[in-house]
Amino acid sequence: MSESWIVGINPVEGALSNDAERVRELLIENGQRNARVHELAERAKALNIPVHHRPREQLEKVAGEARHQGVVARYEAPPMAGENDLPDLLEKAGADALVLVLDGVTDPHNLGACLRSAAAAKVTAVIVPKDRAVGLTPVVRRASAGGADRVPLVAATNLARALRTLKDAGVWITGLAGDTETSIYSVDLKGPVALVLGSEGEGMRRLTRETCDFVAKIPMPGTMESLNVSVATGVVLFEALRQRSNKR
């Protein structure tokens, strides 16, 4: 396990609500008057979590690029899940398995936003390549608005192998790319499925794409050629949910 900092009101609130036993302390900015920050401090005290008041400079030091809003929490993060955890996650989800695979998303704001959408869609797991992902940094946690604590994040040493594990479990894999005529709206996303999105610059890697059962695009009749990966993630996840709500 490793220690990290959870930064900002919503992420700290999410940690206290969902994983309080891993929160080691709260730091509150001196002179802080925000009512929500004071509520978080009282919740932490009620949970026997130490609360300390510190200068703004100290919070900025641990927050890095993230906006701390006057509160940060020291958090003992559990190890990220690995490929070996996938079979159990898929078995528990059964026919409702919905997996998000992000092949090369390294921007922390994008990864955080994708985790937020994944949590909202009740995704079974988010899979990222171990060597091509930013990890659960304070910026990622803040951008996820608590989503990082609500959905399993699997770091795959070998992404193609992880995709084959999905296939062996009966999961159909659809990759997103702009150079195909197949619309995501014409792909059957009911049942156990995985949706794969690549980086904005390079898209899916060749081996990742070759492992997919289908490759589809989000139709865009306007003048833009692509969407931000976090926006595209939201579109395809909720298209899957729309189809599933109509499956009976």
C-alpha cells in the first residue's frame, strides 16, 4: 500500500463516505470559513481521524497542481487491482459486466473524468496499461469527483492479455476509432461487453485494435473530427446503458 493525498472538498467527502478507514488525517487551511470544509472536519473527528490546521502553503505543497479548496486528506491507498483480479470481477457482474478499457490515456484530468463517468455508469472495472497510465494522483482523484473510490481500476501489465482474459470470460469487445463506417449505435452493447478507447493523439494501439471483436465510431456530422476521450467515454458508456434498459 502507498500513501497519497486526496485534494478538494468532493474527493475528500467521497473518501470519508466510501473508504474512511484508509483516511489517516485531514489538513485544513488556517482561517478556512467554508461551511462544507468545517463539516468535513467534524465528520473526520467523529470517525477519530486527526484534523490539523495548517498554512495555505503546506496544503499547496501536497496538493501539487490540484485545487485544494482548503482541505486535503492523507490517504493510504490500496494497491491497484491487477489482471488476476479480472475473473472475479467479471464473475460477480455476470451478464451485466460493463468494462471500460483506456489504452494510452495519460492526462490526469482526462483519466479522472473517465473514472467519474465510469462510476456513474456502474462500470465493472476500468482497465489501463500499467506502463501507459498516469495512476491515481491527486489531480486524477479530484477530477474523478469521488469516482476513483467507486470503481475498480485495473493496471494491466499486458493489455492484450487482459483483453483475452475478457474474451475467455465471454465479454465482447468493441474498440472506438474514427476510420470505420460502423456506428457505435448499430453495435449490440447488451450483455457482457468491454469498450476500448485509445489516446486522442494515437488512438488504440495496433495490437489492441486487432484484439477487438468490433471497431466502431461515434458519428459526428459537424466539422470536428474527434471528441475529447473523456467526452467520448461518457457517450459510449451511456449508449450501452440505454441499450441495456431496453433489452427486455
